[in-house]
Amino acid sequence: MNRKQRQRFGSAIASTILGFAAVSVAAVEKAQAAVLTYNFQVEKGGGSGFFKFSDSSLTGIGSEKIAVGEGRFNTPIRVYKNDYDLAGAIALFNQGNFRGLQASGVEYATREEARGGTDYIKFESRATWYMGTEEAISTWASYFWGYGETIVSNRQGYLGRGRTIISSARVSYSLVDTAAEPVPEPITFAGTGLALAGLSWLKHKKKMAA
């Protein structure tokens, strides 16, 4: 290999190494993303809960949606569930600012109680709820809507019905924790190592040429 070929080969190696360095820097920046934990409260009916999500995909530009990774909601509208799983609910952002949650749930249940002989009391219950966030007159707000109903009957027919309705209950949020996401992936360390090796090689080449 002549001197000209060695120079071209060295330049190719340097370009590759610097490319890995750029990947390394990008990976390090991505690793600085955080897992945010919010608590929230439904101001009418006493519902409350929490949720967590990673902001690693957040750009801070326009309207954005991020899926909740973990969360529970003790809803004021229920049949038998103590709480709902919020994994997969949507955290809404506008210009990088958290605005509220978008989530919903439905539950159905039927049970019977024997009342001697062939008679019984039957309870048919259903509950449905929705939490949404919207902008109104340059301000953002979250609201909760819920409907619960239980129909009571026996062998003779319909006995009665009970209802619970919550409409436009304001939802408030509070950020309670911001935890850094895991350290960079293996490619980050590999890229950093190659970048350092490349700098040493370039310094050695410069010294030899002097």
C-alpha cells in the first residue's frame, strides 16, 4: 500500500470514527430523557390516581401525544373495580407543556342473591367514564364525565334502578417525580470508545507527519 492509498484509507477510518462519535452524542442526549410521574384528582366525586410516562419522544413542537406506561385510577364511577389500569392512556402536550390526560373505561357486571325457593334478586350494573383535555379561550383544562347504573329485578320483573352521574368535573394534576431514564445503550459506549480511539489515531498521524 503506497502513501496515497494509506492517506485515503486513514481518511475513511477517520470519517467512520467521527460518524460513530455523532451517534454516541445523539444516544447520550436521548438517554437524558426522564420518566415523569403525575398525581391527579377529580374535583367532584373524589376520584384520584397517578400515571407515569417517558418524555423521550417529546419534541416540544405543536400538539403531541405520549402513551402512559403505568398508572391507576380510583374512579368515582364504578361497579366492582377498585381502580382502572391507565397503561395506554394518552398524555397530551402542547409546545412541550403537559396539558392533561385522555382516558376512558367501561365495566359491566351481573349478580344474583337467592331469596328462598326459586326467588332471587338480580343486579345488573354498568359504569362508563371518560377523561378529556381541551383548550378553551387560550387556556387548557381537563374534565371527567361518568355514568353508572344498576337495575334491580326478580322473577316477577323490574324492581328499580339506581344511577350515578358526574358531568364536567374538573381534573387537576401535580407533578410528583422526575426520574432519569436508564444509561445509554451499548452502542453509545461503543461509539464513545471508537471516537476516543479516532482522536488518538488522528493525533498520532499528525505527530508522524511533523
